[in-house]
Amino acid sequence: MGRIAPYLLYEDGAAAIDFLTRAFGFEEVVRMEEDGVVNHAELKLGDDSVMLGYPGPDYQSPRRSGHQPALVHVYVEDVDTHFERARAGGAEIVQEPADQEYGDRRYDAKDPEGHLWFFATARS
């Protein structure tokens, strides 16, 4: 069975790891640093993971570039509880939890570098 793990680029990987663990509940699994720069990291949320790394000096995060090249959609067990954690952890809330016409209950948040995250609980 295949698995997909998004790989996000961050100008400040250490700050991203701190935020993602505090606000979104990820667990740090691997961190590779050189000269104080996080070149690669792996974070886990339940059975799923996300990877991140430093892209180099020419990269601009979504916050700096003004462009949203991708978004990350994550299913969680209880989206309302997750929302409260994210808000308390300093996430920029874009949309509060709401029932979607396709059945999920979802909220949207941005991390400090402007990556857009959708967190949802599937409704049957």
C-alpha cells in the first residue's frame, strides 16, 4: 500500500517544527541540521507524516511571495478539539470549523510562513 507525505519548504525550519508540534500536534521524528539550518525533518501526526526542509536562499515562503503554491489537507479524529489547540498555539485561523456540503467538518489555518492547512473530520 502506498503512502503520501507532503514535503514543505520553510525558510526557518526550526521555528516551523516548534509551531507544527505546538499548534497542530505533530511529533518530531527526525531533524537534520547543518550550521544551524534544518535541512530536513520528518514530523508525524497519528499514522501520517509530513517532511520539511530548507530550500535555499532564493526561496520565498507563501507569506513573503504572496502566492499559495499548495495546501495540505489533514484528517484528524476530532476537528473541533484540534481547532482549539491550533488557535491556542498561535495558528492564523482562516476559517473556523464548519460542515462542508461534501460531508466533512473542516477548518482552515495558516502557519507562520503562510502555508495553508485544511484540517477535517469525515462525517458519514
